[in-house]
Amino acid sequence: LINGDKEDETCLRRYRKRCMQDMHQRLSFGPKYGYLSELQSGEQFLETIEKERKTTTIIVHIYEDGVKGCDLLNSSLTCLAAEYCMVRFCKIKASNTGAEDRFSSDVLPTLLVYRGGELVSNFISVTEQFN
């Protein structure tokens, strides 16, 4: 009887897991990304923000080569993008934004969060805030 209870419990766990996966798939609608994409210009940056679905969250990392923390944050965002495929993760070099005077090395790395074409949140000098 003891083995039977353990088998029943294992079957119940598998059943619950399958039900949760099915429910998650039904509730997960819209585009799926799963990667960190590189934006090449300020125009592409604006187009990405403006033309994305209103329900999609977009996280943009503004970085520059050689700035402390930028490479590490790109690696972290690559992992997060694979885990949270419903969120669009992008990165753009500050020198490619067309507003590089606003993004000096003092404020990098910077994270911008958009939803519905609107800036929801921004994190400037992420490495200073989160070490």
C-alpha cells in the first residue's frame, strides 16, 4: 500500500504539471521572442517601440562597449529573454541611438521598459543601483 500511495502521488504531480502547462499555453497568446535582439539605429529603436503590440512589454538595454557592467547585463538579459519569451528584450549601443549625448558612460548601462508605446520605467546607471 505504501508504494501504491507514492505512485498515486507521482501520478497526481504529473497530472497537475500537465494541467498547468496546458493552462499556461492557453493563456499565453501573442508573439513569442526568447532572445535578446540588437537594434541598429535610433529609427529602428523608435519603430520597435511604436509598432509593437500594446500588450507586449519591451525592455531595452542601452549600452556601450567597454563600459563597466554592460557586457554582464547583456548576458543576464539573454538568459532572461529565454525564460520570459513573452517579453521583448532588445539592446542598442548608445552611439547608435542618435542621442549619444544623453547616454554618456556616466548613465550606462541603462534599462528602459516600455508597454503600449509608453515608457513605464527606466533604470539609469544600473550597476550603481544593483552593484
